[in-house]
Amino acid sequence: MKSLDRQFETLTLEEVTPGVVVMTLNRPDRYNAMTNQMFDELERAALDLDQEDDLRVIVMTGAGAAFCGGYDLADADHLADLGAVEMLNQQERAARALQAIRAVRVPVIAAINGAAAGGGLALALQADIRLAAPEAKFNAAFVRIGLTAGDLGTSWLLTRLVGPAVASDIAFTGRMIHAEEAVRIGLANDLSAPGELMDDALALARRIVDNSPGGVQLSKRALHANMEVGSYAAAIELENRGQALLTRSSDMPEALAAFKEKRRPVFKGE
């Protein structure tokens, strides 16, 4: 993948198996806290990877003891001095980065290896699937520093994952949600055994890679789009179009032939 040749300062990209790229936030000395440079690099990396025809899954994690500690407060002193338009520009810079992660056409798995706080929680929420290490913990820390949990998509995504009452509890208290509770309330999909988080994430990625690339990508598109449409009829219409498109690809006939011949299908995504 050509995009893997690009060098970043706040994150690393590695293709660990064909089609599976691990994106690692790489500021371990600052708990992988976010800076404007990280926002820019997250957006650039997501946009570049999305152009790779061979990309099938992204696994996102953090270096060291944390997933992402949120916005780096060492860079926050100037925020109160910004004018309204300047602060809006700052917010939109951060939002573009997270939206780019969510908009990648292939599944994104967040391997939460430690704290995902504030903006780090927002980043984790952009993923399609979240796996948690025993050390994982989440909080919407915004109210603890005089800000709102309506930040970087948190109020929209968190509510849809855990429901409005639980989201309200998390948002209004700023309390910490540890790994077991995160799984119980639906914030995380599963809890890994100690030391097995990345193995579990990569095993899940391989199970996704085994399937039709077009089928997976249009499934993600349908799931995302149908979180926003206002009716069952609109959802059905979108699903019908996706299925009609995929029957014109080579992968569905290959899957049917493989089933009849009792062999594994060879998908090409064409």
C-alpha cells in the first residue's frame, strides 16, 4: 500500500497481514493525547488509506499504557483566548479528523488498551467495533473541565450505543467506566483476556477479511446510513440498492459456486 510509505509523527501505520492495517497512536509519553498535529495526521492517514484498493480492515490502538487521553491539556491554555470563529475553526479541525476515521469505507476496529478519555472516547466511538483490554476505561471527561459532552460526535454516537439514560449518566457525571461495565452496557463489544487484546483484534479482522469485500463495505454503508434515515421504508430502499449492486459483482457467483463445490470462496472485490 502506497499510503504506508508516508511518515507521521503522532501515529504509525503497519500492514500486519494482507489488507489489515494497524493504526497506532504514538505519543505514549503523553498518553497519546491529541494535538492539532495529531488531528491533521489522523485525517490524512484516513483519507489516504481509504484510497487503497487492497485495504480490508483498520485496527486502531494506542502505544504504551493508554488508548487516547483526549485533548492534550498542555496545548489547551490558549483555547480560552480564541475568538468565537477561531474556536469554531479549532473544533472543526478536530471533527474533520474523527469524521475521516468514521467515514473510511472498510470496518474500523478499536483495540482499547487503556484509558479512552474525553476526545479519546470520541475517537473510540468512531470505530465500528470496540474490543477492550482489562485495563481499558472510558469517560466523557468534558464536564470536569467546564465543557460539554456534545463534542466530536460523542452525544450522537454514545446515545445510540448505550441508550439515552446511560449516556446521560456518563455525560453528566464524567465518571469512569471500566472494561467489564463497558461490555455490559454495550460501549465495548467484548473483553479480552490479559495480554490478548491485539491477538483478538487481529483474529476478528481476519474473520472479516474472509468475507466478500464488497459485501462488507456495503454492509458498513447501510449500517451507517440507516442510523440516520427516518423510516423503515427508507432503510429498505437503501438495502435493496446495495443487494442489487452486489449481485452484479463477481463475488456472489463465486460464493455460490464455492458452496456447491464445498470449498472456500476466493473473493476479489470486483
